[in-house]
Amino acid sequence: MKDIAKFIAGFERFQEKYFRDEQSVFSRLRRGQRPRALVISCCDSRVDPAMLTGADPGDLFVVRNVANLVPPYRDDSEAPGIRAAIEFAVKNLGVEHIIVLGHSSCGGIQALMEGEGISANNYEFIGAWVGIARRAREQVLRELPQKPPAVQARACEQAALLISLENLLSFPWIRERVDNNALELHGWHFDIETGELLAYSAESATFSPLVRQAAP
């Protein structure tokens, strides 16, 4: 009950900030939303896209799932919720940016790296879902076979992020907008330990600091 009281008090602060007068943010937003970016992020409670970016209500259209994965485009009913959200953001809202936001110490990627251990833990759905990024796991085990598990997991987090970017381009209406410079894709990796934000550069094929780690 203490947790619920905290959340209710938090909503009251939110209400005070955003509904205090007719010039408030929601006096505009009640007429509709026009976010400029879609963020696909992890469900992890430590990784809140709006908090990390300092976004106000209406700034971001957010899709969250385990390990911030994007399934490839298929004209069928598999994972329709994720595809429907992406479609709405791109076709209806006309977002100009799609940010796939990964992070360190990701439980979903850890489950992927465990492989067969997923079934042993009695998970019913996670194995099939993180299997979207199975190629990332295979790549890491092939290229970094002797590295410590933590190093392999971080490499897999970033490799899986690139698979999601690749899968976004399999959506024909995303590919068309990217080719016409109407839409830009971004791959970001948030380091929970240091506070650093890395961004993927297609030119160098590496992740490099977009915002360097927090000063001690």
C-alpha cells in the first residue's frame, strides 16, 4: 500500500504541473498528439525513455517490450501489437525519428544468452520473443567465445539493437521514408553503470559516446 500511495502522490504532482491552468501542456495536447519521435525501448523499470531524455508529455511515442526488440515485417498476425504501434507512429503520426533504445544489464538479453536455460526457468513466452535476436547471440559466441559473460552480454545487447534497426528497414513504408530522408533511424545504448549514452554510427560501424559518462 505504501507503494500505491507514492504513485498517487506522484500523480497529484503531475496534475499540478501539467493541468494547473489553461496554458498548461494538456490544454494543447487534448486536441491531439504530434510527437516527432518514436522510441522503442525495454520494459526494464530502470530505463524510462521520457525520464532519460527529459521529454514532456506529447514529445515521444513510446513502445516498450522485453529487450527493446523489433520483429521483422510480415503481413500476418505474429506480434501484431508491436507492428501496429510502429505503423501508427509512422503512418498516422508521421514521426521523423525512430530511436531503438537499448541498455546495459538487460534481463531479456541475459535470457537470450542463457539459451536453453530459458526453458529450465519455466518461462513460457520469453524464449520465443528474444529469439528474434538469436543471430546476435550466435555472433557473440562466434566472435567472443573466451570473453567473460558480462562482456558477451554487452556485445549481445548492441548486436541485438542492430538487428532491430535492420528489421525496421524490412517494413516497406519505413524503408521508403528513410530513402526519401523523411525518417531517420537511431540506435542508442544506455549504460546503467556509468550513465553514458552510446549511439551507433553506420559510417564507423561502432557505438560511440553521444553523451559521455557522468562526472564523479
